Amino acid sequence: MIEVQGLTKRYGDTVAISDVSFSVARGEVVGFLGPNGAGKSTTMRIIAGSLGASMGTAKVGGLDVAEDPRGVQRLLGYAPEVPPVYTNMSVRDYVSFAATLKGVDDVPAATKKALGRVGLDKVSHRLIEHLSKGYRQRVGLAQALVHDPKVLVLDEPTSGLDPAQRVEIRNLLAELAEGDRTVVLSTHVLGEIEAICSRVIVINRGKIVAQDELARLAAVGRKVKVELARPGADALAALQAIPGALRVDFEEGRYVVLGETDLREAVSAAAVPFGLLEMAGREKLEEIYLRLTSGGAS
């Protein structure tokens, strides 16, 4: 549904993104991760048609964003981190205005549905300038949803929301991701990625550094954590002697064995004589993210 090939964006001598390529299939929900300044928003803005690329192509539903921007906008809903709202309009008027621009047939019905989905019913009469940041985020999400797009590109959709509001929007995103709708979600809340997304794309310093299913990206067995009843020099030596072990660290009361291949069976055998209490062989998403983006922009 989304095809990106060789995207590059330059601002003078500064290269924001370089040779970015990836694809997102119909019905797929993908997390787009990277440090601040890594190129996430630039890439998403190009896909949405609000920014031109210096080189490369972006297509949505087979339509080239540069050649047929209006056609792409009918297929795609885009919610940037800072919602492009007119603060002197009421919530309802603004979402209705967005629906009109997007060619919705029944504007009142579409507006009501979008406001209800993001929990804006009770404040629909208020001016946007009088809303909190969290509610402005909801307005931005409502305008992205009002034409019931097949593709959603969401840049930090829960920024500024309190924990309860985050849960509400997370549940909404999970609902929107059902069926054949395609979703690209950028967020620093890694729990949202784990809860909603099946695959992640990681960008760092303007380049894609990883893209894979979460389960495969977790490097199962290559990094094994063990908690022992009787840690000490002998236990450390036994773990270090495991064939294929590259390094053994001690972190927060646990040994961490890093290897080139799946070491779970060998680590278990070496650890049992020292009272194996717990073993984990899958990296958390936070660990994966830090491993892939260490030294990136901040």
C-alpha cells in the first residue's frame, strides 16, 4: 500500500534523510522509530504530500505522491505531531472544514463520527484555542480520520495526553488497525508500538538501520539474561567458557551473556550447577531500540 524508494531530502548542505526505502503492505500496522532529528517526520511528511523530496519516489495505493497528490490525499489520513489547526475555529467547524476539503459526501455525518471516535463530543462547540494540548492532538486525529482513509500516517498521536487519554487513543488505534487499513505510527512510547504494531522500521541519522517483525528483531537467544542463586567467580567463568559467548556482563543482579547465535540451551546447562532461578532470552523493544540507535541524534 505504501512504497518508498530511494527518498532523499536535502536542506542546503544538510541531508535530512538519505536513500530511504521501505514498503508497507495493505492491512499492515508498522511502527516507525528513531531518535529526535533522525528523519521520521521528514519521511512521513513526504509520504503525506506536505513536503517534496529531493530524490526518490513515494507511492500510496499505487499513486505517486508527487504526480497525483490529490489522489493520495483521498486515500491517506495524516496527523502530524503539531496538528495543523485553525485555533479561531470551533472543533466541530474545523473538522467539518477538513471533511469538505477532502471531498466527503455527507459532511455532518462524517464529522459526528470522527468527533465521537476520538472523544471530542463534549467539547465540539469550543474554540480550538481554548483546548489543552491533549485535546488539540485529538482534533488533529479527527481531521485525519474524517474521510475514513485506507491509510493512516500518525506522527506522535498521543503527545501531550495523560495516561488515561493515552490508553483511550491506543485502544482507538488498535481498532483502526483492524481489517485492511494500513497504519504507520511514529511514537516515543514504545509500549504503544508493542501493543499495536506487528513490524517496526528504525531510522537513525537519516538512514534506515533495521526493518523487521518485532519477534524476529528481538534477536532471540543471542542475548541471554540469567539470575543465579550462587553467583560468583566460578559461575562467571562457566558462562564465559560457553562456546560462542562473546561477552558476559553483570547487570542488576543478573548475568547477561551475549553471543553470535542462540545460546539459551548452553547457558541453561552452564547455569544449573549454580542454582538457575530465572532465564530470559529475548530483548525488550527498548533494548533493541537503544542498540540500533546508539550514537544517534537527540
